[in-house]
Amino acid sequence: MPKPFFLINTWPVILIIWAMDMGLTYLQVRMQGLPDREAIQLGLMESVPGTFITFLLCYWLLPYFIRHRKMLLFALLAVVICLLTSLITVYLSLPMLCNSVRKVMAEPQNCGLQTMFPGLFIGMLFTSGTICGIRFYQEYAKTLIDHEQLRTTHLEAELTLLRDQLNPHFMFNMMNSIHVLIERDARQAADMVLEFSDILRYQLYDASKPAIPLHQEVSYLQNYVNVENKRRCNELKVTCNWEPQLPLCFIAPLILTPFVENAFKHVSLFTDQPNFICIDLAVEEGTLFFIVKNSKEHSADGPVAASPHKGIGLANVQKRLALLYPEQHFLSIKETTDQFVVYLEIKINVR
């Protein structure tokens, strides 16, 4: 069911209320005999500060306090801002207000802050509160939609794991490599079986959790790299720089894996020059730094046409990053004539 326009966009509501407020003020004072110029000045004096404060509260302060779940503090701050703005507005425009009052009243009454301030303050507070309520509904609805998308993406990721990563082709390749190793080096084949079983166990059980310790994700990547390296008979130069002492922190499972898988899938296969993959992972001041580089073969069609970074796997992980770490990650995927480089930063909570 489509939502009303005013529940999707807030700024038209603010402009409509501003125009109505100014128009009513203008008509009210104009009907009492004031000239057009003074009526317009009074209308602007009353409506412009309130409109500015409403924009400030709705588009800057409200989203910040919603993210930090401090709505009571936001309400108190909104009242204080409206109070101070009303005081300053009435104080600066008091001479003009009192002059206008004397022109329209046969018997001028006492004109001061105590008579002019309450009406402006109540009007500003009511207008800002109404529009902030609409804005709060928008942010709340957006949060619900994001959570639903995250849940759907998580389920899709689990199905993708079962369909793509545990496919028969992958398993047959591993079994065939283990069979060859058994005849050549039984000890190395036994190690490969253990590492392969750890890979399957991680994908089947740990990958279904919302978050896992970072060291488990790194262990999975280490097993994956070791298995792929042995399966390829060490034909690649694989350099891995894992931080030796990782702090206790949690990360979404398999959020780093697609970049490593992509590097092994699209690494060059030169016979006259080195083929390499370089992986760096470190944690500094609550930020995870992850860099993956791999050599690539030259393409006559250019780097864009030959880029593997347009695939579904990397597109899915980019969506997961956007949902799991909004405004808390930075991802750069670059391609040159001879290599691909993935640079990822993620803000994580270190315990």
C-alpha cells in the first residue's frame, strides 16, 4: 500500500506550514489596519525562525538522537532550543512589535517580553513537535525496512552458501586433490582433510550466526588459503600477513571471504612471470583493515570489460556491508593493468 506523500517527504510539510503561518499572521495584522510592509515584516519575523529551527531539529538533531537512542534528551533539547529562539526573536523585534501594537489598539497595553513571548514560544514548539513527529515516523519506518532487508539478505546468504560454496564442483575438486596427495604425500593429504573439514563445519554451523569472533573468521580464511594453495600445488606465491594477537571483537561471518575467494578465482596463470596473491589483515584503534591483492592477466578489452568485480558474489557482500555496517565501513575495489586491489575498513567494537 503506497504511503501518503507527506509521510515520505518532510520538507514540503515544513514549507506549507511556514507559508500558512506567514499568511495567517499577515492577514491578521493587515485586517487590523497595519500597512502591507509592516504586515509582511511581522509575518516573516514569526515564521522564518520557526522554520529554521524545524529544519535543524528534523534533519540534523533528530536522526542523530534516534541512532543513539536518546529521545528524552532530544525532547528536552528541542524545548530549550525553541525557548531560546523565541526569546531572542522577541527581544530583537520588540520595538517593531510594540510600535505595531500601539497603532492598532485604541488604548495601548503593556508591551514586553512577558506578553509577546508565550504565544511565539507555544506556536514554535507546536509546529516543531508536529513535524518532528512525522520525521520520527519516517526514521522508524526506515529502521524497520532496513532490519527486514538485513534478515532477508542473511537468509539469502545462507542459501547461497549451500547452493554455491558447497556445490559438487567445489567438493569434487577438493576430493580429487586429496586423492592425488594421498599417493604423493599422505601426511599432507591428512592435513588437507582436516582443513577441509574445518571449512565445511564453519560454513554449515558458524556462518548461520549473526556475529562471530574475528579470530574464527581469520582461522577460516587461513584454512581456505592453505587448502587452495595445496590444491594448486603451490603454483601461486601467496603472502598472508595476519595480525598475530587479534583483540576480542566480533564480525559478521563470511564478510571477508568473498574477497579472498575472488582473488583465487581470478588470479593470473602466467607461465613466464610470477602469479601472486597478497592478503593483509590488522586491527588498529577499533578499525579492521583488510587488503587483498592479486595479479591478473592483461585483457585486450580493457580492465572494465574484464573485471570480475561485477559478479554477484561481490555485489552481495557490498549489500551486506551497507546493511550491517552503515556509515561504519569503507570499501575500495580498484583494477590496474596487472592487478586487482581490494581495500576494506570496518569499525568494530573491541572488548
